[in-house]
Amino acid sequence: MSTIAATAVATSQPRASTREWIAVLAGMIGAFMAILNIQITNASLLDIEGGIGTGVDNGAWISTSYLIGEIVVIPLTAYFSSVFSFRRYILVNSILFPLFSIACAFAHDLGTMIVLRGLQGFAGGVLIPMAFTMVLTKLPKPQQPLGLAIFALSVTFAPAIGPTIGGYLTENYGWQTIFFINAIPSAVMAVALAITLDKQPMQLRLLREGDWAGIFTMAIGLSALQTVLEEGNKEDWFSSPFIVKLSILAFVFLAAFIWIELTVKKPLVKLSLLTQRNFGIGVAVNVLVGVALFGTVYILPQYLGQVQRYNAEQIGMVLAWTGLPQLLLIPLVPMMMKRFDARYIGFLGISIFAISCFMNVTLSADTAGDQFWIPNIVRAIGQALVLTPITAITTAGIAATDAAAASGLTNMLRNLGGAVGTATLGTVLTKREQFHSNIIGQSVTLSRDEVRDRLAQTTGYFMQHGISDPALAGQKAVVALAQIVRRQALILGFADTFAVIGVVLAIAAVALLLTQKPRAGGGAGAH
């Protein structure tokens, strides 16, 4: 009798239709492409800078402008999808995204590229929270973990594989090709969404009720903050009047934004959601994980490029091993969540991710691509176990009516965490390199026999290879020794940044245990 009852319950549980699954999977294509394009230019920046005739310092704006557009539009998405209808809003942006992307390939100067990348980010940023929202609104609670796993695959696999794709295309076909790859997936996505999403009327009357003060203060505040984070280390932070002014601007407008959101009748961003225990802690964990996700994808290519002199394609091949195993592992996570507490799965995943970072604190001049193989595999295992359970825990107590607001807030803050993490790690790298350079420099003095012997050997080498002037050969030997010292200091600086990421993840792992256990089939609307 109990078997019959159990069977009846199992068969009565709601399941998403094929049409709904096609809509969700089409949305995932958009989220994947939008996140992929954050990182896809990173391994190819030097080539792009050469192609549009700008310097290294200015080239960073190619990535910064995209991030600004993306991070500003994410919290606006819930509101604008209500105004223009969910279907119309996602369709328009799924078409604009590849169009702006293709236009970037034809940019011939920095100004045009910055504008087009900003517009591309503004369209792409819409696709991330809308994919997340579809999981929470179109899939019944028992199937949401599978949808969240697919979303997690987009969030973690895309940054890992982005430099691989970008590097390969740049080295073999030219940097312009990286902006064409969005065309076909976006076309598939647009057609699938057009067929599967229900038509809804626009609610233009909501424009009159809009939180325009919140939109204005948020857009300026986040744009200023993102610029500070991206440019701060290069400008030596607060020694630069430009960074000081932007920081004041960001503080004033973001403070005003928070005050407005807490007092206005219909807020743009529902900050009150953060008072819910699981959502508040879950978002905080998401931010810390964002620091690590974006941080590792930033630091490792920098190390391989600066220390080991890898080209874009070689960097991409090393990073691929952080992404490829996740394709196999992430789909298994929903099955694990049926058997084990999601908090413990997330804790295990974050801990493994942290261990992979601590494995890199022993960097040496001999640490190159092959030596990163095992740490990258460990990182892939950890990352595969992280986002799905964290997202399930975070959204477990969220009502379906708040799904879009929760989605925007979660994704905005995770991306912001990535921006803060990248900026912080860049500064840590600079400061620790200076620190180690001073320490090593104190030992490399002419009063030591080993140093004099090394200089004599190097001078002799230069004289044997075409330099007849002993004074010039001696000068080149000093320069060569200084370069060795700088390289070693740089290696130690990179090791320290991996240690910082590991500590951040350790904090995130402990914080996750402070959440309440989500009920079976958790997700939006689970009470």
C-alpha cells in the first residue's frame, strides 16, 4: 500500500513541459554567451590594442566598458521586463547582443570600441538574470536544482573557457573573429525563445511609477565604482586625483541609492530580501565566490603571460582544464542534492576550490602549464560543487513573485564581487611584488661572493657573445641580474595572491554553514 502511495505522489509531482525546458535552455545560451564575453577579450587584449591603435594602459577599457554596461543593467532587468514584457525584453536584447558584438569587430579606434563594448555589455547583462529567473519561474521546485546546475555551468564554465576560445581564435584567425562567435548561438536562442515564450502585453504605465531616482543614482554610482576598481591599481589608487574624485562620486551616489531603495514605495532593487537569513548569507557567499571565480581567471593568465611568456592560445589551453571537467561534474550535482544536505555539498565544493588555490602558493620559476594541470583539475571539481547548492540555499525561501528581484540582486552582487576581487588581487600582486623585490634585493649585494661570481660569469657570457667592451658587458650583466630578481619577486607575488583567494574561499565555506537547511526541492517559492 505504501508503495502504491509513494508511486502516486511521485507521478503527481509537477514536471516542466518540453516547451518550458526549451525556453530555459535557450535562456542559458544567452547567460553563457554574456558571461563568456567578460573574459573572451582578456587573452587577446594586446592584439586588439594593436588592431585599433591604442596603448596597453587604455586597452583595459575594452573590458571595463563591457563590465560597466553589464553590472548597471542587471538590477534594471526585473523592472524593464515588467514594463516591456518578459518575452519582448529578452528577445530584443538577444538580437542586440550579437549585433553590438559584430560591430566591435569593425571598430577602428578606442572610443568606438569602448561605446560598442559598453552597449554589448548592456544587452548581454539582461540575459544573465533573465535565464536565472526562468529557472525559478518556469521549472517546478523538484526540477529547479537541475536548472540551477545548468545555470551554474554557464557561470563557472564560461569564464574558464573564455580565454581558451579567445586565444585560439586570435592566434589562428585574428582578433576580430572573437566578436563573431556570438552570432549563431544568439540566433538559435532568439528563435527558440520566440517560439516558446508566451506573449504578454506591455505595461507602459509602470514607466510613470518607476524608481527613476534609484535608477539614476545606481547607474552613476555603479559606473563610477566599476571604473575605480578597474583603473585604481594602474593609477596607484588614491594618489590619483581622478580615482579620488570617482571614489567620492561612487560613495555619494551609492549611499543615496541605498537610502532611496530603503524608503521608496516601489524600490528598483528589493534590498529587504537581504534580511532573510538564507538569502542574505547566500548572497554574501556568492560575492566571495565571485571574488575567487573571477580572480583565478584573472591571476593565472597574468602569471602565464608575464612570467612564462605564454601567448594567448597557450594560456587558453592551460585554463581549459579548469572548465572541461565541469561539463561532466555539474550535471551530477542535482542527484547529490537529493541525497545530501546542500550546505555540506557547497561547503565541500568551496573547500576543494580553496585547496586548489593553496596548491599554487609554492610557485617557482619552473612552474608552467604542466604544473598547473593537477591544481586546475582540483579547482574544476570544487567549482562544479559550488554554485548549484549555494543558489538553491539562497533562493529556498524566496517567493515566486520575488524571483526576478532576487535574480537581479544575486547576479549583480556576484559580478561586483568579481570586479572587487580582480581589483584587490591586482593591488595585492603589485604590493607583494614590491615587498619581495625589496627583501631579495637586500640579499643581492656586491658584498656577497655569490653575487660577484654570478656577475663575473654573466659578464663573461656577454663578452663571448659579441660584446667586446667589458664595461658594457658588465652593465648588461647587472641588468640581467636585476631582471632575475624582479621575476622571482613577481613569482612570489603571484603565490601570495593565490593564498589570498584561498583565505577568501575559506571564509565563504564557513559562512555557508550558518544558513538554514533548505527543504527538499528548494528553490524559489519553497517555504
